Amino acid sequence: MPYFGYNSGLTNTHPYLCQHFCGTTCLKRIRLTMAKKTGGKGKKKADTVFLVCEETGDYNYFVRRKPGREKLKLKKFCPRLRKHTVHVEKKK
């Protein structure tokens, strides 16, 4: 039995009833309407930052980090110089 209370006419527009006029509750439509996010704060996504060699300026490594933290300064291996040098975090 179709639902006629939402709008005038013969269309089945109630959000919880099937569109093929079976008169039962459509579980698929209920799941879709309940799964929608209603706003709020989301999680901060991790950005990809690069570690750049201070001596050569090469982009040797990349790291995924959350924004808002202090910059990294690490001693990493530089393949061009073939020794460990200081690498600094830099966004591309």
C-alpha cells in the first residue's frame, strides 16, 4: 500500500517506504538515511611532508604527519653525499 501523506499525488515520497509500492519498510533506505553524517568536527588528516637535505637541497624522504606540530630536524642518510646529514621538514 503506497504512502500518500507526504505530498499530494500518487508518488511514494516517504523516506522509510520502498519506492516500488510494497508498503513495507525498506531497510536499504533506512540504512542510508541513518548513515549520513550530520556535521561536527572531523579528524585532522595527515599531510605528506618531505625531508630535505640541508647541504644538497634534495628531497630524499617523505613522512605523513598531522598538521600543527613543530618542524622535524633529523639526521638521515643523503645518497648524493653518501653520509648522514641534517634533513629538515618542508612542504612541497
